[in-house]
Amino acid sequence: MAELKKWRCLLTASKARGKSRDASKCFACFNLVPHFRKTRLKLIAVYEFIASLPEQEKYNLASQLRRAVTSVPLNIAEGCGTASNTEFGRFLGFAYRSLKEVVTALELCGRLYPSRDRTQSLIDQGNQISKMTVGLMQKVDPGNHER
């Protein structure tokens, strides 16, 4: 929690919604966000899972999973470079939607290939990171109720 407070101090130049931030500080500090690290770890775990899928899924579910899971940390990083908390919240929203896409694709894999026993733990991780993302969205831009 102290790490998140430190990050928020660097991130927010002003408490007012939509005010500009020092993007250079923000970009340098996105690695401090605890759940950003979790998204990178999840990316690695999903890539390892994808390698176990049958060859016939190489251009279908595997490809879609790769794009969606990669999108999560990339959107967080890109959002850190934005000029306002509102815009950063928008990029966190993109990351959140990509997480939901990953969870759905993993659920499909679990139904299509029940012998792949890692899907449930990956789904649980995805849901946990989704909750963390929503919490961060609410902290970064509390006035935005479009979610």
C-alpha cells in the first residue's frame, strides 16, 4: 500500500480531476504500480499456456490470447504517458477490457481442451487483476462514472 501511495504522489500533480500531470515522472514510475507487475507475470504465464495448445489453435485462440494479454501492460504503460488522470483512466479501461477478453478466451480453452488444467488458475488471476484495475481506475479518476 505504501508503494501505491508513493506511486500516486508521483503520478498526480494535482488532485483536481483532469488536471495535467508531469508525464516524465509518470512514465518513469509505472513500474512501481503493483498490479502492473502482476500483468507482466500473467502475460508470461498465458504465453506458456498458449504453447501447450494444439497446433490447430495457432492462428485462432492462441493468436487472440497473445494480442489480448499483451495489450494489458501496454495500455497501462501508454496511459502512464498521458497528460491527465482522465486520459490515464481511459487507458486503464482499455486494459480492463483486454483482461476480460483474456478471461473469456481462457474459459473457451478450458471448455474446448479440458485436459489443460492451468486454465482455472489463469482465469482466477485474470479476475483478480481485473478487480485491481477497476480499483486503480477509481483512484486515478474518481469522478468518471462511465465504467
